[in-house]
Amino acid sequence: MKIAVMGGDGRTPYLCSGLERRGAEVSRFALGRGSCASARECALGAQAVVLPVPVSRGPGLLNAPLSDFPVPLAEVLAAVPEGAGLFGGMPPAGLGITDVGAREDYIVENAAITADAAAAMLMRELGGTVCGKRVAVAGFGRIGLVLALRLRALGADVLVLARRSEVRAMARALGLRAGTEPESGADAVLNTVPARVFTEESLGRAGLYIELASAPGGCSREAALSAGARYLSGAGLPGKAAPEAAGEALCRCLWDMFEERGYV
């Protein structure tokens, strides 16, 4: 099958390579060297068109940081052949794009990559190890759960922060400590909750705050700095810290979707 891949970040070259290893013919657009001259040329004859995760970057623009020029999203959509499947992550509503990012298999794989990358970031910031460090993980969804277990396995003293008592009970059942607020003297807080859950008082209990949640996040940079905590953003961490693994995870998910639809 022919697949047109348009736009994307550091994950996308690995995605393309993975699709080609599986036997697909891949054309590229807005991906730097080796790209087609236009979206229409790239999409010609394609059974599936793959857009980035997330699809858009700024009002009306394709998310294409590897491109030498801005690409209007409307130009890309107009080039999609009739009957071709259209895929992307977190797409704007009403455009008929199948949301890869909503699939549970992709969410779980991406959570594991995010957790690994966050643990590596934390170790760099804490002198190369987390062993014996007091670390709070806010939220116990997919990323929070995997991250807390990773850090515990590396020797950290992990406190899971959760509002709901049943979530705290699950954390304790898995051998983790649980509470609702960071403890004074904590070495770091890693947040996975996409809501403003931290007060200045709670932020002041840790020396380092790492934001892993989507907007609005657990606090602002200004609030963390005002409380005396260093602030680091983990936005887009899989694509930045582990592009090969993130690209392969995206490839596996897309290939499963192609098989489910009978493309391959």
C-alpha cells in the first residue's frame, strides 16, 4: 500500500522507516530533505494519509517543525485522495481525521515512553540517580502509575498524590506510599494531572517541579519559581527524548489500524 506522511516532529522519520520495513510505499511532505514538492504530489495514489501528533501547530497550520516553510492545514486536507483514510493525533473537530491518539494501545505505549523519559530527566537533575530520593508523583493514571513503579524500582522513595481514596488505596496495594500533598523536604514533584492542583504552599515543599501534564498543568512556571522550586517542562517528552521509540510505537498503532480496515 502507499502511505502519504505529511508533517511531524522527530518521531516521524522513524515512523516512516517502520512503515517501509513493513512493506509500505511511503511518500513524505513537509519533512525536510527528501520531501515531495507539494501535498498533492505526496498524496497522489495514497490509500492512507498520516498527519502528525498533534495535527495542528498554530491557527490553521500543519504541525511541521521539520519543514522549511509553514504549511496551511487546508492545503493538506485538499490534497487527500477521495476514499483514502486520514489519520492524525488530537485533530481539530469536524475534519474527518481518525484520532490515533485516542487509541488505548497508543496511549499506553506513549505513557511508558513518557515515564522512562521523565525518570531519565529526573535522574539528570538529581545528580545521576534517584536512589534514596524522596519523590512525589501527582496523579495515578497511565503515566503516573508507570512512572511511580519505575522510580520505585530505581530505589526512590515514592509518594503517590491523589485526591480519590480508592486511587490511594490502589497505590498502596502496589507497594507505594500515598497521600494528598507533597511532604516537606521532597526532592522532586512530577505532575501528571492536567489541572491546577498545587498551591504555592505545597510547591514550596519540594526543590524541583517537573510538569508532564497537558495544559493547563498542575501549576504555572511562575508559581513554582515563586515558591522556590525549580521548574522543568516535559511537554512533548516522547518525541524529544525518545523519538525512535515514540516513532515505532506510533507505527505499530497505525499498522494495526490499517490491518483492521483491510488496507494490508
